[in-house]
Amino acid sequence: MVGPKTAITMPSTETGSVAAVTPDHDGSSYEKAIIMSEKHESEGVKAEYTLVKRYYPGYKLKQQSMNFHKERKYDILDIITSDGLEKSIYFDISNFYGKL
């Protein structure tokens, strides 16, 4: 049975060249989306899945969608964690979406 959607929790010290996860950008909403800095879309999307796999081993992808919000582009990964919780994880992909 799948539980209600809950906010994602990621450590505040995680940083990298592709994304930084902080308390202000934990992926739990549009306003707190994880900002992706990768310049190439294929690498950025790969990094999204790497982050989710790291923090939610054994997760199942329910769906991936893209959306505009306040003139920014977002990838949203809806997952089911290994313990059955549904989570939506927001990634701000404005830095690389549509750029070659």
C-alpha cells in the first residue's frame, strides 16, 4: 500500500558540480527545488537519477514529468520509496533545458 506524499529529506552538506542539496533546496517543492547546474541535458538528467538512487535505494519510479512554474523549467520525479512512501522530487533544470 502506498502512503501519502511526504517531503524529501536530504543532508544539507551534499554539494557537487551538477547539483547542490541544501535545506533551502531539498527538492520538496518548486520553491525548494534542487538546482541543477549541468550544462548538458543528458548529464543533468543522469545526475537527477543518481541523486534519487543515492538517497532512496530500491525506489521505484512512478513517473517523470516536466513543468513550467514562474518562468522556470522543472523535472519532477514521482517515486515510491522502498518502504512504500510516495514522494515527489523537484529539480530546477532551467540552466540546461533546451540548450546544446
